[in-house]
Amino acid sequence: MGEQAMVVVGVDGSASALAAVREAVREAAWRGCGLRIVHAFIWPLMHVDVGASEAVPEGGLRHDAERVLAEATAAAKAANGRVEVTSDLVTGGPAGVLLAAARAAQLLVLGDRGLGGFTGLLLGSVAVEVTAHCATPVLVVRGEARAGPVVLGVDGSPGSAAAVRQAFGEARQRDAELLAVRVWHDAATALAYSIPALYDPLAARAAEQQELDTAIEAMRKQRPDVRVRTEVVPGRTGRELVRLSEQAQLVVVGARGRGGFQGLLLGSVSQQLLHHAACPVLVVRHTPVEEPAGG
């Protein structure tokens, strides 16, 4: 077996990025792999002089970027000195640099607010682009660190199936309970008001529970050591998962759920969580495996 892929974390000198570094170190320790810290250095592309000036020999944009990496590396080693840490100053735009770094990684970790190279993170285009296009799971560190369950949003979509696998692993690593949730809001709810004689709420809820149980059944058998609780919740998916995030240590969702628009790369639920969740959010993209030719 070759060297195990690293966890990658993007940094920019912000407090949010340092929080992401500490979470990334923990993830790397759980996985038994190294941590790669990456800073996107866009100024050379804009033909800006990045070196030190005669007046300020220790100044210069490159020195500032190197300081950002040194500070992040120190924070990582302080959090866990047993994790191997490397750092890279990479010329390029933030989204492109992060997506390229993530290709060889098993997890990409980001903070929820940025400075400098990651200006507008999660409020602008960078995080949306990264999370939408990244085949590697993306962990966005936001909210408060707390004990609590790992909350998994399940809707039966391919992205949800990928999220199920990832959530079981996270719950096991964290020695946490896994709360698998299916939020119940569809046409049947409206039908209950318009044609109540044709609607059996108990049967509908039982069907939703069966869908949820089926979605996690295989992983439940593979990981019997993970404590699992299931819950069918009435309401709007994004709103309910945000509510549950207030008592969770992590929320795991697919990048795009069932019922999205054709071609949509990042679903409304995952976007809502990225903006409003009270804890870190792990977004998992479904990547279909191509069948061998003639197979």
C-alpha cells in the first residue's frame, strides 16, 4: 500500500483559518496521515513586486505569506506534535489552488471566514466553487466546538449515500453517537390538507422511516461499533439541520440532494448549512465509479 493521502487545510492568516488548522490536525491524527497546509499566493499573477524593499528589509508580500504558513504550522504542531506537517506557498487563485491540492487529499479543511487570498470565504464565490466542484470531502469549520452527536442528513440521493459512508467514519473516529435524520416535507404534506381522505400520515411517516433505515443499513452492518439513532423530522430540510447543528459536533450532508435542479453543483441545503450551521459542516460529493470497458 502506498503512502496514505494527506489532509489538506487552506490558510490565509485569519483566526478562522487557525481554527481550521486545529481541526485538520485532529482529522489527520484520526486517519493516521500527514497534514499539508496550503496558502494561495495570487500576487505574482498580477505582476506585483512581492519581495522585500530596501526601506523594510523584512517586509514584502512574500514574507507576509511565509509568516502565515509559519504561524499555521506552529499552531498545528502545538495541537498535536505527532502529526507530520508540511506547508506550501502556491502561486495561483484560491479556488484553483485548493481544488488542485485536494485532488491528492482524503479531506480538504477550510475556515468559514477569510482574509487576503480567501476574501469573502463562504460569502463569495471561492468557497461555493471549491465545495461545489471538489470531489474530495470538504470540512468547513464554523460555529462552536462542542461534544454531541454527528448529525447525518439522509435523503436517498447518490450524494446522501456518499455522506452516509463518511458520517459513519467520522462518528467512529470521534467516538460519538451518529444521529441519522430524514426530514419529511413533500407533496404528501400538502395533500393532507387538500384531500385528507387520501392521506394516511402514519403510513407516510412509516414509509419515510423505512427509507431512512434502508439508506444506512449496509453501513450499520459494516460498523456495528458505531452508536446509531435515527429520526424522521417534519419540516424543511435546511432549517431542521441547522436547528440540529446547535447540539451537534458535526453535520454531514451530500453536496447535492434529491430534487435539485439539473446541473446544480451545490444544493440549497448544503449552502444553507455553510452559511448558518452552529457547528462544522462536512460536505461530501458523489463521484460515480466508471465501469470497466466491456464489464
